[in-house]
Amino acid sequence: MIRGSIYWVNLEDSRPPEFGKTRPAVILSNSEQNAILPTVVVVPLSSHPPEIWPLRLELPAVPGLKNSFAVIPGLRQIRKSRLLDQLGSLPDEFLDALGEAATAYLGE
């Protein structure tokens, strides 16, 4: 599992305000750890705007995916078995911005 890959992810068994259903998500955890661990850390995607830094970042265009936003408060660890089909991947520049937003959201 490569950092920055976008997958359809089964997020069922959730309770509001957690994201549920099957939806796209981007893998945020690093590729080296992803190769070892049975889990990955993902950020769910939503097509509902607007961008609100650091809570919601607009993705660059990804073929086959609606205009989408990474929803930082939805960050979660999931089993790899929840990953379904891969949709694409994101450029390093966006991953840097996503990492900065996650740090701002989780920091003091």
C-alpha cells in the first residue's frame, strides 16, 4: 500500500459523526510501515465543498473521481481488508499539504 494512493474503502460499522458507507479515501500513512503493518491510516474524501483549511483540502483532479475534498477530522486507522479498488494516486505536493493540515489539526 503506497502513501498517496486513493482507494474505495468500506467504512461501515461507524456511528455519526464518523464517516460510514463505502467511499474514496487517501492513504496517509507511510509506505514503509504500510508494507509491515496489517493496517493503514486513511483520510476519507467527500465531494461536499468548500475547502476549509486545515479541516478540508481540495484534491487536484484525479481521473474517474468527482471533484473531492480530503476531510482531515475523518482520519482513521483501518484494516487493509477494508480497501477495495484503487482509484489513482496523488502528487507529493498535495501529500505534503495534507500532512501539514493533519499536523495543524492534531497539534496544539
